[in-house]
Amino acid sequence: KMREGNISPASCNVYIKAFNGYLNWLLENEYIPEPLHIKHLKVEKKIIKPFSDSQLKAIISFKPSNFCEQRLHTLLLLLIDCGARIDEALSLKREDVDFDSLLIKVRGKGKKQRFIPFSIDLRKVLFKFLSKHKFDLVFCTRNGTKYSYGNCWRDFRILADKLGLKGVRVSPHSLRHTFARNYLREGGNVFYLSKALGHSNIQTTKLYIEVGTEDLQETHLKTSILSRLR
């Protein structure tokens, strides 16, 4: 019935998960004699296309002209450099940034804390931006309140239009996927990547590292038997 009402399979699975929780409660409290379970619907697997190197260069080389643009630019560079979740970045406080050890402390899902390394290049940008205000939150409004996710996404789309970024979903989460893919392409370890992303299950990490068509083409050129033996 939900599908007939044009509710997507993914949304149906949210309802199913909740109802299965209720069925488990019924069993635990002996309201039903045997376990009952509703199967989840099959969901089409969508591959999130990462930003290309040229698109990343456009973002990195952007020259902000005011506080709002500098805030957004610094935030995007942090996401590109660290792969943090957007809410982790927006909740970052001054005390969480260790400029000497090049580490930031973030609070992930379930309020679990972890440390993420960052580069010297990001340290320069972060230090310069933090000199622009005296508030506790790193990414704050002019009044010191939290920079909201909605405003961040809106500002990112405006910047993407200005830079002519096409063919990719413009969102902070796409930058997280880009970080993960680049991490492994450059020789990073999947277990370290899982730690950096804050995943408790490595299977979740594997969803972030779907091999792209460009990678397959590049590898095929290097491993083609015909190219090697002709």
C-alpha cells in the first residue's frame, strides 16, 4: 500500500524497521508466541559520484571576499581534508582543534569522540579564519550561533553555480565520499579509513568506496593483455 502511494522503498524500510522493533517488543513481553519479522524491500543501490580533481581544485583555489564566503570555504576545505560528517564539522569548537598535533576532536554518532588528522595546509586556513572571530564555535554566525546545515548547503550550491560545478551532487556528503575514494586511491588503508570516517562497521565504509568507471578504465589500460603483448 505504501508503494502504491508512491512512497520509496527506502522510506518503506524506515517504517518496516520501526514495526519490526515493535514486533520484537511484543515477543519479549510474551504478547506473541513466536518471533515475527517483516522483510525489508530491495532498494536500488545508488553510487554517489565524487568530485573530480578539477572540481576540487576550483573549490580549493576559490578566493573568498567576505566573512560568510571565508567561513564556507574553510568548512569545505576541512571536509575535503578530513572526511568528517557535516554535523561533526559544524559542531566543532576552538578547544577541539589542536594546531600543534594537527588533530581535531569530533563528536560522531552516539556522541562517540574520535580524533582526525588534518594537514598543514588546512592548519593555515583554519588559523586564519579563527582570527576573524572570537566565538567558541569554529563555524559560527556573526553572532556566535551555530552555522546551520541548511544555510551551509544553500551557500555551497551558490558557490558551485559560481564555479560552474556540473555533473555531481553538490552536498557536504559528496565531499565525504570524495575523501574516502581519494584516501584509498592514494594508498590509504581501508581500516584506517573506517576509523577516520567514524564507522563502527567496516561494511559501512565499503559503501563509500565503490569503484568508479574512471578507475576501471585507468586500471584496464595498465593491465590489458593486448596492450602488453602486441
